[in-house]
Amino acid sequence: MNRASVILLCITTLVIFFMLKERPKLDIQKYENQINMLQSEINLLETANDSLKIEAAVLNEQIAEYDNTIEQLNNQIDIIEDETKKKLDSISRFDKRQLQKFFSDRYKNSIN
């Protein structure tokens, strides 16, 4: 190595050293504040989400109860319809004398 190469190598080494040593300074505090603010918003949203999940569960339970009530009422309606159909069918089988007796017996108490 000649003298020029050694000097060039030293200068290059110094330039690289100063380039690595002199890093640009960043405003980290600004980004940390934004991160903290976003984290607090995330926490608020998670809390709201949890309360909505609880409310959804309660509403699902109410829907299940309403479904049961509707099912029971539908069953009662079916029973009433069946009983009414049986009564109508039995009346349609009456002859004239039986119909007169049926109505006279039925309304006999309302006249007195």
C-alpha cells in the first residue's frame, strides 16, 4: 500500500465513522403521545364492545323467551281451532229436531 491509499483509507474511515455517529434526532415523544392516545381509544372501544356483547346476549335470551311464548300461544291456537272444528262438525251432523233442541237448551237460561 502506498501512502495515498493509506490516507484515502483513513479519510474514508473517518467519513463513515462520522456518518454513522451523526444520526438524525427524531421527536420520539410526539410519537409516544400519539401511541398512548390511540391506546386509550382502543381501551374505550374494547369496553364499549364488551358492553355491547353483554347487551346482545341479554337480547338473545329475551328473543328465546319470546320464541317460547309464541310457540305456546301457537299451540293453544291450534288446540282451540281443533276444538272449534270438532264442534262445528258435530253441529253439521244434527238433524232439524236435534238443532231445535240444542238451541232451546242453550238459550233456555237466558230467557228466564
